[in-house]
Amino acid sequence: MSNDGAPAPLDRQSEPTPPPPSQPAPGNASDGSVLPHSNGNSTNDNGGQQNGVMVPSNVTHRLRLNPNADHKPDNYEDLDLDFSPFLFSSLERYLPPNLLPLSRDVKVRYMRDILLRYSPESERIRLQKHREYRQKIISNYQRLHRELYTMHATTFFVPSFLKAINENTEQGFRNIMSEPTPGIFTFEMLQPRFCEMLLAEVENFEKWVHETKFRIMRPNTMNKYGAVLDDFGMETMLDKFTEEYIRPISKVFFPEVGGSTLDAHHGFVVEYGMDRDLDLGFHVDDSEVTLNVCLGKQFSGGELFFRGVRCEKHVNTETQSEEIFDYSHVPGRAVLHRGRHRHGARATTSGNRINLLLWCRSSVFRELRKYQKDFSSWCAECQREKKERQHQSVAAAKLELLRRGETAT
Ligand SMILES: O=C(O)CCC(=O)C(=O)O
Ligand SMILES: [Fe+2]
């Protein structure tokens, strides 16, 4: 696909986006909590009497307007829930203070009641089906390298990357990174041995898929090959990957797109070659921050091309010459960029190229974005329009001053 046309939004094919952890703010209560918006006719509610009006009991459930940053939320990973356990941990910080010391069960019930109102039935069924799909794979697929399924930082990452993560300072990150164009960071990340093991695991998984004729979901709307790592058991490991290794960097370099609140991910591999996908058209990712690491093998071509960051409204606006940037993949080396940084991948002209992708998301950022129109802190076109407006108002003020000067003389 050409890089001149309009970028397509690249969505993941299989999994719906989790519902937001915070509620929209239709009515601020005086105690700083937010009264969730509801017309009260949800079929999941138990009726209750309030002020003489029949309302569902959970209409009275409130969340705080701002999260309690000092509160350490419970872990919900061992429970069988109809939403992601991480969503419950995020949402817990928004609970009214009197609920925080209560048992997990009480908190889960409270939060679930709120979440259910924002999750349509069809979405819930889809989530449930997807959970069953994953469960089927996980209970039948024989893992090749068990050590890949839990985080072993020293065998996964190169020492320079681990040192920067431990330092956790902007300078420490800059020491190992290059930023060849604003907002695109590249750095050595994965150990060659880890890349080899992950390649072998993916190959083993695909062999199993082929032998059992299991119909798997592909990673997104544009790749016909590749596999979703979260679907065959790597979700917990990739959660840690996102929270402990990508979020600290994103907090420093991408704070304006929710870099410090990344709380969900979609992890997958994409495969290119003569017998695989050839290239990837111009698109934006369904992520706030994307990590893209080449795992190998031998290949030529496959360069990434970037064309500036844009919000939804401006996604099809023209590219400025300074926004043109091309990057050639190097095995083990990571590229970190905003999901809204328009990009694509040129044809892999020989050999096979396999890349690890981690689309990192922030549910807080997604929720807040719904109430905003101006994204000049990260969209280059919003920024240009804002400057233009400022320029025009300065010009108008100058003209007005001149006019006043003329009438005074
Ligand atoms: O092939 C690549 O390196 C780019 C992949 C990509 O942009 C994506 O999957 O979102
Ligand atoms: Fe992408």
C-alpha cells in the first residue's frame, strides 16, 4: 500500500477495548465524587426505592472525581471476573474512601455494578467468548519455552536497558536512546537469546495451530499473518512488561498521551516475507504508545516510514516535510512512538521479518479524550491551527492599535 494515501486506523481484530475505569462526569456531587449517569433502566439492576422513585440500587454508587494516589489497590488477578482484573485495580483508586478498607468481594461488587452500566450486552458476550477462546488455547497448547511466560528481566533485556530502567531518570533513558526525529525513540532492548526463544515459541504455536486446524484470530485488521501473544498465555508477562518497562519511559517522553497511566496492552507478533504479509499500509495504531521490536530473522527491506502525529480529526491532513522519517529495523532494537504517529512498513523484499508489537493503552487518557477538542499538546495539526489563531489575534490587535493611533492623530 502506498504511503501517500489516507492512514487507516489499525484496530485489533479480536479484543474489544476495555470499558473506562472512570465515569463521565454528568453530575458532580458536592463531596467530590461523581454521580454516574444512568437512565436507570438497566436490566442488570436490582430495584431500590429512593425519594419515592424506583431507581436501580447501583445508581447510588459513586466514584471520586480524582483518584486517591496514595491508595495501593488490591490485586484482582486470581478472580474470575467479567472485566480485566487491572481495570478493577485502576478503578479502586476512584472508590469513595469508606469503601477502601472493605473486602475485595465488596469492592468488586460495587465496581462491577458501575462497569456493567457502561458495558453493553453485546460487548459482554464478546468478552466472554474471547475468554473462552483463550482458555481453549491455553489448556491445549504445549508451551516450548516456559521461561517466556513469566517476566525474567535479566534474560529478556540487555544490561544497558535494565540499568536505565533502574535509574529511572530522563537522563538515564536518554543515555541509551536516540531520538532521530521528535517523538520517535530507538534503543537496544532485547537479548538475542530472548529473540530466538520467542521466534521458536511463535513457530511452535503456529505448528500447533496448523496441526490441530485451530482457527486463530490475527493480531489486527491489517495483518493476515502473525499471532496474538496474549491469546496463548503471555498476557500476565506482557502486563508486567508494559507496567514496569514501558510505562516508566512513556511517563517521561509521552505524558500528554497518557504515558504515565498506561494500564492495558495488546501484544502480538507480525510476520513478513514472500509467503507472509509483504508490507503494512499507512495507519495509526489503536494505542497511546507503541513498542515495536524486531526479533529477526534475516531480511531486507521492511523499513518503517513515519509521517507526523495526528488526532482523529486531522488524521488525513498533509505531511510537512520535517515530519518525513524512515527507519530500518535492527534485530533486538526497539522503536517507541505514539500510537497516533502515522506510519507504515515497506515491503520486506527478501527473507523473513518478525516483529514484536506492544500496543500500550491508557483507559484514563481515553476517557478524558472524549471531552476534549484541542490536542495541540501532541497533534501537529491542532498545534498548527492554534498557532495560526494566535498569530491572527496578534495581527488583529496590532491592526486595532494602528487604527486607534490613526484616529488619535
Ligand atoms: O511491521 C512493522 O514493523 C510495523 C507494525 C505496525 O506498525 C503495527 O503492527 O502496528
Ligand atoms: Fe502500527
